[in-house]
Amino acid sequence: MINYQNVRNENINIEIKLLLEAIYLKYGHDFRNYSPAHLKRRILHRLMLSDIKSISEMQYKVLHDPEFMREILTDFSINVTEMFRDPLFYKTMRREVLPVLKTYPYIKIWHAGCSTGEEVYSMAILLEEEGLLDKSLIYATDYNETVLKVAKKAEYTNENLKAYQKNYEKSGGRRKLADYYTEKNAMIKFDPRFRKRIVFSEHNLVTDKAFAEVHMIICRNVLIYFNRELQNRVIKLFHDSLMKGGVLGVGSKESVDFSRYGKAFEYINKNQKIYIKKYSHDE
Ligand SMILES: C[S@@+](CC[C@H](N)C(=O)[O-])C[C@H]1O[C@@H](n2cnc3c(N)ncnc32)[C@H](O)[C@@H]1O
């Protein structure tokens, strides 16, 4: 493999640009506005793991080997997630957001970039404990069909349960996490009544359209992988998909403040990056 530490940045950037263009033209997956630093890290990581010698050779393989493209897709999407990730986010949801959503006759929530679904089941548990699950519908989307398959099954290994139980307690959980799943052969499976309130589907934030009006959008730890231009596009998508008075939650390192469409949002809770849509941008 070429030692890319000795290659001029300009040349690496050209090779990466050509690779992304090839992926877009052949498969329609558009990574051209992802954060360059993120892409470079992931591409060089894949090179190290494979017997491919250069990014240009990778481009050839991507074009001729759809199975390799699936690997690249997984490489580019970091799927790390956990239950009740950043527990104070969920505590704030419980205390400051759900009491408002409670006043609606029904609640539609969109989890964008939901990965393997742990944050979606966390939200379903929260809704259940606040007596809102039966009038809620959660649309949970990701562009990666492999992670969605896991999410749909609602089955996870039991290796992280201790950490998840702790997160749940810190989030203000009222019971034991174990009340919500059954355990068998080192796997847990969430109660099917949660699954009934969740629709998992493929949706690409870069190329797909806005959703019908929803009351809340949760999209955490996804914008961080996009450049400013793409973040702006996605924030517009959220703006267009949210009803007036709707709620938007993003990740701890993310914000909509810089964006033109972000002007329509105000913080409900700045520390937890939870916003309310005050008006439509073109009002
Ligand atoms: C780090 S995970 C975050 C998972 C979860 N939201 C959380 O905070 O724990 C990022 C997810 O964003 C998804 N993603 C990346 N680009 C996307 C895109 N263009 N459209 C939809 N999902 C995308 C990835 O597949 C991955 O599952």
C-alpha cells in the first residue's frame, strides 16, 4: 500500500474527490459534502484493512464490485450508538419537552440517522413512562440498510446492559430497564409493543425529501459528519418537516445556530441542544 503520509495533500484530495464522484455516478450515494477529515480517516482506515494499494485502485474496485461498495458504505457511516446516550438529554425531554407534546391529540416523531435503533427504543420507553406511547408514532430512518435490519429486529447483545441501566437511571428512569425486554442466550429483545409504534425505513438526508409534518425531530451525532453546506441543507429539511412549535434535538457537538434556517429556531435547552421552531423561515 502507498504510504499516504508521504503523499502531498493536494494529490490525496484529488484521489478522494474522484472516488466520491465514482460512487455518486455509479450508485447515487452522495458523499461529496461529507466532512473531508472524516472521509479521509475512513478511506485510509479501509486501505489499511484491505489488500488495495491506493485510493485510485479503490475507485476501480468500487466501480466493479457492489459488495465492496456495501463495505465502503458501512465504513463511511459511523454507527456507534447506545441506549439513553447522554442521559441528561433524555431527562430534559422528560421534564421540558414531553409535557408540551402531551397536549397534542397524537404525536409524530422522526429519528433521523437512527443507526441500530437503541436511541429509538430509549425514546419509546420514555413515551411509555409518560403515558404517551399509545398516541405516538415514531419514524426512524437511516440510509444504511444493514443497521436498519438490526433496529427492526429489536434484538441486542446483553454486553452493554450495565452501562445502559446506568444511563437509564440518570435519565430519570422510573423502573428497571429489564422491565422492558426479555433476555435469552446472551441477547435481549425489546417488548413488541414498542415495535408497533415505530416505522423503520431507509431515508438519505443528502438526497431524499422532507417528511410530512412532525412534532419532533431527533437527529443526533449525524450532522457532525457533514460539511457546512450539507448541514445547511439538512437543517432546511428539518425546518420544512417540523410543524410550528415543533421540537428539534441535535447532538452535543452540533448546532443549527449558524444556519439561515436555524434562525427560525430558539433554544428550549441550550446545554442539551434542544430547540423549538418558532416560525417558518419565510414568514
Ligand atoms: C454516529 S451514528 C448516530 C446514531 C444515533 N443518532 C446516536 O446519536 O446514537 C450516525 C448515523 O447516521 C447515519 N447517516 C450518515 N449519513 C446519513 C445520511 N446521509 N442519511 C441518513 N443517515 C445517515 C449513519 O448510517 C449512522 O447510523
